[in-house]
Amino acid sequence: MSSNKGDDGVSPVIATLLLIALTLIICAIVFACLMNYCYTSSGQFSEDPPEILAIVSVDHYNDKKLTFASKVKLRNIGTKPLVNENYSAEVYINDVKQYVIINTLQAHDFIDTHHFGISTISGSGPTGYEWEPGNSGDFDLIDSMVQPGCTLRIDIIRKEDGKVISRSVTLVE
């Protein structure tokens, strides 16, 4: 009885395993490329949002007395008006989100909303239906919230999809 072992049984098994491994590697590469495309096209890794409502100043005075009043003036430096009721705002100090609830940019509607960390919204921008380019508005945050030397950031968020459509950052003097 001769015991000639041939390579016939080994080669198809190894070839099948190599083809499966190669197919899995190609699928992983295609999947990684598609996931990267999906994330970048949805904006999750995109650049910072534009500055449409810009922080113009922070006033620390009440009746000419230093009280750290935290009155923030914003101006629409964009080219299109913003429908005030369609947007909300978030406040960050030194990149830490503050417990400030601003559910609308419409001054008249703001009075009836639950808001915290802010007393009033006023000015030509928030009092109209739309915040027109060039118009300003004031966010009167609670006293001492914004201190000199801190970084203040205000994000304007479209309520419809939660997207930040404007981001303004300033170093408070």
C-alpha cells in the first residue's frame, strides 16, 4: 500500500480561506470609506458654523455702577434675516455649557416661555418677526455670569433639526 499524499486536498481549502479573508478586508475598506463619507456629508466632522449673530459687546455696568451685569449685545452680520421664532440659543463660558434656557429669539414670545439664566431679550432684532441684517439685540444674562477674562460663546440653533447655524465667540474684557 503506498502512502502518496497529494496536495489536492489542501490547496482548495487554503484558496477558499484566502478568498474569504480578501473579501472581508475589501468589505471593511469600503464600509470605512462609506462611513467617512456619511459623517462628513452630514456635517458631524465639518468646520465650525458661520458667525451670523455676532457678539458685539458685553456690558458689565448697571446705572454706571460695575455690577458685572452680563448684558450681551448681538448683531446680525449675515446677509439674510432670521425668523426669530424658529431659533433658540445656547450660552457657553470657557467652553462649558451654561444652564441658560433661551427657547426663542422672538422677544414677545420669550416673555411667555420658560427661561432661566436670562432676564430679557430686547432690541430691534428680537422685537420683530425677523432679525434683519444689521439689527442688534441684547441678551440680559444673570448678573456675574460673564466675567472679564472668560471666553463667551453663543450658539444659535435651528429648532427644526437642532443644527447650530451661527456661532460667535469672544474673549470678554
